[in-house]
Amino acid sequence: MKTRQREEIRRQLRAHGWEVCAVEDCAKTPAADAWYLVELWQIRSRWTPVGAELFISFVIDPAYDIQAKDRWRGVWLVTGSRQRPANQRNQDDEVGLVVSKGWRNRLPAFIAGVNQLRSSNNPEVTMDTQFDEFDEQFFHATDEQTA
């Protein structure tokens, strides 16, 4: 995985109301139960529901040499989930982005999945709050374009 891919994921998350609030470099301090991760981001929603938190995981291909110097080259999957991954098995509430040719075309669906996790993370979310969020996004984008 290339740095520009991570930067684009971060940029898209930010554009959809997320902030990266913590980064765990699993490559430098690999825990026995997280050997399959290179990095783990904890993200927090700035949009409704404000404060909702999710995890973005950068997963190494199981066939890749995890002892390799550049573990980022072995990243094949980025996942989003409500809970910190406990193992390499998929979680029920997990969305994924395969980072291979055409990844940029799949990125909007991944971001939409992350946003869906945000909404389903809070049962208080209603259509009214979602419309308020849309208004905020629309008018903020319009203000930036006219500036």
C-alpha cells in the first residue's frame, strides 16, 4: 500500500465528517494478537452522531512475509469496524476495501459503509438528523466553492 492511498483514505474520511484521533503503529509494536495489522486508526465522528468512534485497520495479506522490513507493501485490505479488531476474522459489523487495482473506484462504497456504521452506531439517528447532516455538508461545500 502506498502513502498516497492512505492519504486519500484519510482525506475522504475527513470530507465525510471523520477525524483520525489516534494511530497505533502495529508494525513497530506488534502485539501477538494483532500480527496481521500494520496500522490501526481510531476515528471519531464530527457529524451526527457527534463523537461516534470506529476503527480503521490496515490488514496484511496472510501470504506476505510479516517479518519484511516494509510491511506496508503487504497491505491488501483496509477495514472499518465499530470495535477494535480482536483477531483476523471478519466481524459482523465490518466493511472492507481491497487495496488492489481499481481501489479508487471502490473507495466511495467503503466510505459509505463506514458512514453507515456511524449511523447504526447510534439508535437515536433519525431521518431528521440525517437531513440536518446533509444540509451541513451541502452548505459547507457550497461555501468552500464560492470562497
